[in-house]
Amino acid sequence: MYDIKALYEAESIEHAVQLLTEHPGAQIIAGGSDVLVQIREGRRAGAELVSIYGLDEMRGVSLDEEGAVRIGSLTSFSHITRDPIIQKYIRVLGEAVDMVGGPQIRNIGTIGGNTCNGVTSADSASTLFAWDAVIELTGPEGVRRLPIHEFYIKAGVVDLRPGELQTAVIIPRKSFAGYQGHYIKYAMREAMDIAAMGCSVNVKLTPDKSRVEEARIAYGVAGPVPMRAHSAEQAAKGRAVSEETCRIFAQAVLEDIRPRDSWRASRALREHIAVVLAERAFKEAVRRCGGETDEQTV
Amino acid sequence: MSRQYKLVSCTINGKQAEKMVDVRASLTDMLRDDFRLTSVKKGCEVGECGACNVIIDGECFNSCIYLAIWADGKEILTLEGLAGPDGELSDIQQAFIDETAVQCGFCTPGFIMSAAALLNAGREFTDDEIRRQMSGHLCRCTGYENIFRAVKKTMLRRLGKEKEAEEV
């Protein structure tokens, strides 16, 4: 038995908002792979829960009227990976969430839970940052949308106001049209591990594949919350597709990131890894775009 | 607050089942305590070891981090549901015995349910894919190689590749 004080099951999004308003101290439980573990560990023992797991209206991936990719917040990692829309437009997101935990965890874990945790190591987060994802929140005042970098406030804290729940993650069309990306998770084990660092890069090349029109890069575990490396993005913008551009891009990330020492990895190791991952992910993203940096991978 | 209960109706191993469950119960609690399905093991109880793995609507879940109330309306399959009507072992269970993929046996039911989900896909997986599909389980006895062999052989046999299965 879990140490749960009370549990309320939401029957619709409106009902969830109502329950959250009536029980301001309650914790939302989606798939539960974090919340239940925290209850077991004692960190959330005696919690009041509002379960939204049964809300099928918050599952699935679709293209909205503006051509944006809309991912219902309760969509599981494995369903995102298998989804044809994701495979077609944002393949790297499907690949990134396929690195979470193990197979059973990917069947229960949700993209909404992964982002609402506010954890920097979340495998979906760096890729969502790198693709300028928009978070949709539904609350007593209706629906509001905000860029993902504004949603993350600090480690473990996101902009989820009283009575609100996250209902969707949206990737605008202009974020993915013409872009290809690559995500690398650096961890000690192949499964059931948390990233020591995660790096997601996506690029758009000029039509003749000779220049970088735009490059975007985001990290998990390079700071207290997932973050973009804007200096690197600026450094690569407009440059020729080459080994040199790749090196300049990768070195520039050090101006942006601020990793710390932890038992998982030291600051020095993380800084080293950040540059290597940027280089490798950039090359792969360029290759997926149909471009080629002159020399082969280091 | 007084105890809170919910009526859960689901299908367990092909049979319709109904039970009033405590909202605090995990699906492991429900399957073991209310239905005596003790193949569902309590291992780590935080979703890391896979000993409590069951199939729900065709997908694998660690039942220790799955609330029992969520089982309402679902179709659940545990290891007990793999055996025939008179308790005959299924091919994958027999393969675990033949390949000595079982030592202490605690991780075995969970592993076999992941194998069952893989086999149900009805296609051939590469060695890497098999290892990945089975990666949500910890075994402290076998070193995994015999488990891998049992799964691969059964997969090939089901696809009619008896000769390839012998060579694994």
C-alpha cells in the first residue's frame, strides 16, 4: 500500500481543474513513475493526489490547424516514439524519449510528467528546448500557452499555477519545417539510467546544403534547468558547412553552459562532454539534412 | 480521512474480475493479495527491477508503480495466464528451463512477460532489439546470456526457423 492520504480521479480536464481548485495541496499524478516513487521514498508520503491518468482526451499526437505538432501531455514515451507524425516531422524527439528508463517505464511515463517535474536531466526536455516547444496549460482562467524556457523556473519548479494542469506540448511548424536533429544521452548504462548530460541539436541548411541557415542546441544537466546555448547558435549561423564550423560551434557552448559537480559527473567532465556531444550531434544533424562536414567523425 | 475504496472491473488472464480495492493499493498488491497471482513479484517496488512486470492491454508495465484503480476496464495478463488449461507450460516458459535461464527464479516471471510481449509482435527482432526489449529487468544470477538465448530461440521457433534456433 502506498502512503496516500486521499485520491481523487479526474473524469475530464474541467473536472481535474475543479478537483485541483478544491484541493489546493493535492499533487497531480499522471503515469506515476516519479510521484509514486517519491511517495515510496517518503518524500511525498501522506500526499493527496489528483489522478489524471484516465483522461484519454490528453493522449495522442496530431497536427493542428496551423500545421503544428500537438502532443497530448499524457502521451507515453513509447507512443511518441511509434507515432507516424513524430517519425515524419520530429524524429529526434521520438529517439530522445526512447532513451528514458527501460521499456516498461516508457509505457507508463508521459511527456507531461517529464516536463512538469522541472528536472534538468529529463530526456525529452533538451530536445523540446531545442525545438522551441510551447507548453499548453489549462486552469480555472482557461488555456494559456508559453514557451518552454519560460515554463521552467528553477530546478524542480515549473510555472504551474494553482488549479492548473499541463494539457499539451506543441511544436510550432516553423520550428521543425526544414530542420533535422540529433540527440545524444551521455550516461553510464544503456538502460535504466539518468543522463549525466543530454545534448540535442537541430539544424537547417541552405537549399544547396553548403551553409548553416540556422542551428539550435539545448542541453540537459548543463545547468539547474534545461538550457539553450545561444552563443554556439550565433557562431554557426550563416557559416559554411565544414569541420571548422563544427569546431567553432562546439567550443562556443562553453560560453553558455554552467554545469556543476555532482556524484554522477564532475563539472570538468561535463564541460568536456558538452563540447564533444555538441560536435557529434551537430555533424549527425547536418548529415540528416543532407549536408556533409569535410572530415569524418573524431 | 477514512479508507477510500473503488470498484475495479477488469479482465485478468482471460477471466472477468471485479474487486473493491483500496485506492492506496498498487496493481502488484491487488494481483497478489486479492487474486493470489504470486508470479507478480515484489522486488524493488520503485519500478527499477521489473520483477512485477505484467502485460496490460498488450503493453508491459511494472505493476508496483501502477495504481490498482487504474486497472479498471483493462485487460491484464500475468505469467499464470501463459500456461495451458491444465497448467502445461508455454513454449517460452519451457525455453527458460531448457536454457537454464532460471536460477533463483525471482526475476523470471517479469522477464517472461517482457519476452511474451516481444513474441506477440510476431516478427523477427535483431539481437540488439531483443536486448533492448528485455532491458527493463535486473537478474543477479544468470548474467542474462541464457535469458537472451531462451527468448531468441523461442522467437525463431515461432517463426518456423527451427534450424536457426538450434544454432543460437
